[in-house]
Amino acid sequence: MMASDAQVKEIALLRQYANRLDTFKDVILGGCLVLQHKAENILDNIQRDGSRAKSVHDSCSEDTSDIVRKYEHIVEHYRLTSNNSVLLGSTASDAKQKMREIDNCINDINDKAAQIKALITGLQERTAAYALVIRDMAGKGCEQLTKRCDILEKYKEQQI
């Protein structure tokens, strides 16, 4: 009778382990889904920030063009010579220089955003692959444990 009690406990333990393995699979898949969702949110934020940066850049570009155009108009309208235009200052060239700096900044932002997107895409791919592997391994493990339990129960029935 003790041997059958031990077998009953062993079968129950294996079934419990199979259930936990199945639960583990679901928890891992849920975690992977959460990671995928967070990655999508980050990508959306990068896209939104990139659009905002482009809008600011476009506005600065328009302002720079207006400054240069008005400056050149004043020089032309009042027929300022190089001696007189010195008194007007270097507003146009300053604006052009600042716009070049803004161009460099926006290019840096775009480069960094592209790098981050590539990293996140790679992480998403690895997370999806991991989820598939875990799902497959846990599913097969659960299946094997369930089969062993069935075999042990049949063996137990033959012993009785």
C-alpha cells in the first residue's frame, strides 16, 4: 500500500509541475507582450518627438529665411554700401549660422532616433523569438509530463 501511495504522490507532483509549467508559459508570454507594448510606446514617442523636432526646425528655417530676406531688402532698398551695411550689423549671417547649428542638431536627433529604432526593433524580434521558443519548450514539457503521468497511472492500475 505504501508503494501505491508513493506513486500517487509522484503522479500528483508531476501533474502539479505540468500545470505550473503551463502557467509559466502563459506568464512568460504575458511578460513578452508587455515588453512588446512598451517597445511600441517608445517607438511612438520617438516618432512624435521627431515630428515635433521637424516642426520646430521648419519654423526656424522659415524665420531664418524671413530675416535674411528682410536684411537683404533693407540693404538693397537703402542702397547700403559695405561701409554702411556694417552699421546694420551681421543679423543675416548670424541667422544663417544659427540655422546651420539647428540643422546639425536635427541631423543628430534623426541619427540617434534611427539608432534607437534599430535597437528596439532588434529587441522586439528577439523577444518574439524568445516567446515562441519558451512557448514551444514549455508546451512540449507539459505534454511530456502529462504523458508520463498517464503512463504511471496505467502502470499503477496494472499493479493493483
